[in-house]
Amino acid sequence: MAEKARVIIVTDGDEYAARTIEYVAAQIGGRTISQTQGNPTILSGSQIVELILKAKNDPVFVMFDDCGLLGEGAGEVALKYVAEHPKIEVLGVIAVASKTHQTEWTRVDVSIDRFGELTEYGVDKSGLKDLELGRISGDTVYCLDQLEVPVIVGIGDIGKMARKDSVKIGSPITMKAVELILERSGYD
């Protein structure tokens, strides 16, 4: 592994997200910290960093979830700790949309709708293009604007989006988001 552990942050941790992220990581030779699955996140930032630093391959996928709590919840506290850790290099963030409209949002560099199309607009939980330019509403996205990360990609609900991101068909939306992050971060 590189000097710093290279990480892709995912702002969802439910069962579908975990299954999808584990599948995508296996396809590209990365590693998922499966213990970060949970709704909400139960591990602390320091516990997650320990697990990341033990991972044998990279990129390392880490899931964070606030279970719909408004403001800075446990998932976001852990996310900020990991993202700002000196031994961690965040390659990018997959920012997952949710139904918390008008409450928590973040800017995104680009979104991918459920049809696999890149858009400058945000997307909603179903992966449909939203009305807002360059931002999405989500559950665990409140702190993303405070972080220095190379790229934030907005997508709908991982592993779902009317079955258009199902593992059964290769999770094409999540895979495209990961490929975009790897490309834009200069990962080789």
C-alpha cells in the first residue's frame, strides 16, 4: 500500500450499500471496511482509521451513516476524523442522496443519474436529476463542504435506484462513480 492509505468515502451504510460497495471493491481490487456498515455508524473515527491502516489493498472503501439525524451525527463526526487524519488520503466521496430535502445538503462536483448519465445537477434518492445545480440533499453529507477532497460524486440510493444499481447487474451507477473518482484523483 502507498505511504498514506487511499480511501473512498461513501455516505451510506445500510445493507444494500454494504453489499454494493463490497462488490465494487472486489471488482477493482480494493478493500471494504465491512465493519463500517451500519445505520447509524457505531465505530469511532479512530477505530475506523485503525482498520483502514490494516487493510492490505487500496483503495479502501469506508461507509458512514447518520440514520437520518439532522446536524452532525456520529457518522459525520467519524467521517471528519478519518478525512482529516494525516495517514489518510481521501481520493473522493460518493455522496448519497436521501429524502432529507431542504435540511442537509452538500455541493457535488458532478452527479450520476440512475441511467448512468453525468449531470451538473444533483440527483434525488431515486437517482433522478434534481432541480439544484451542483448539490444534493442527503443524510450524512452535512460536513462534506468543510473537507478538502479532490472530487465529490452525487448519486441516488446505492444498490437501489429502481434496481438500476443492483449488484445482480453489476452495480453500474456505483461502479461509474468509483471509476470517476479514481480517474479524477489520478489513482493508478
